[in-house]
Amino acid sequence: MKIILVQDFESLGFEGDIVDVARGYARNYLIPKGVAIEAGNSSSKAMELRKDKIMDKRMKDKEAAERAREKISQVTITIRQKVGEEGRLYGSVTSRDIARELESEGIMVDRRKIVIDEAIRTLGEFEVAVKLHPEVSAKIRIVVESEEEKA
């Protein structure tokens, strides 16, 4: 079934793209969620008219992501956690912890865009990727310290 994406969808494509997907996937998930509309003659023509606006929006989003990357790459986040024996953390540092610390620095990032390759369960310095835009990503330097070192 051919559909037109109304918004960017990471696994399928960008807003305005016409893609072919399984009928059930389109009817049961994409269309009810507002991610896509069924491709027909009238919807295809309407999307062609909006194409210029979509391209302008993509360029603005990319420029905003570039500016955010500059801010993020200059920041070093320090996270304090409870530590057990041999420098192992009770639990791990999560994307929610990182997003909260970035917010306290004045940088708003959705926690779902923070990509932690391997669980952070020890003290030390780590680099974590943030996917700001499909073409733009940034690296954050994270320092994990013991809560006792704070005192």
C-alpha cells in the first residue's frame, strides 16, 4: 500500500515521502497515529504543493540542530551516583539522568534522542551520542562520580 508520510518517521523516511508499506501496518498503525495518509491523486497533488515548505522546514531544523550540537559538544556533565565495591554503581546512568543534567545546563534534549551504546555502570568518563537530527549528532562527555566525593 502506498502512503504519504505526514511527519518524519525514522524507519520509513521523511515528511512528504511516498513509501510502500504493508496494508495492515498502514491501516492499523501509521494512519491512526497521524504519521501518514493514504496516497491518492488528490493527496499526492496537495503534498507536491507543500514540498517547498517541507524543504524549508528541514533546512531550519538542520540549522537548529547544528547550533544545538555546538552547545552540547562544549558541555561536560557530572553525574553523582551511589557506588558499591570496586567502583560499580548501584544501577546505571540512564538517558533520563543525562537529559535531566542537560536541562539543568539550559539545554533541552528529548531523552529518546540520547543513545547509550553500552550501559554505564562504573565510575569514570564516558562519551554518549545525541541524535539531534537525522543528519546531525553530537557527543556529550559524561563524568560519573561517587556521591561521597561530593561531601
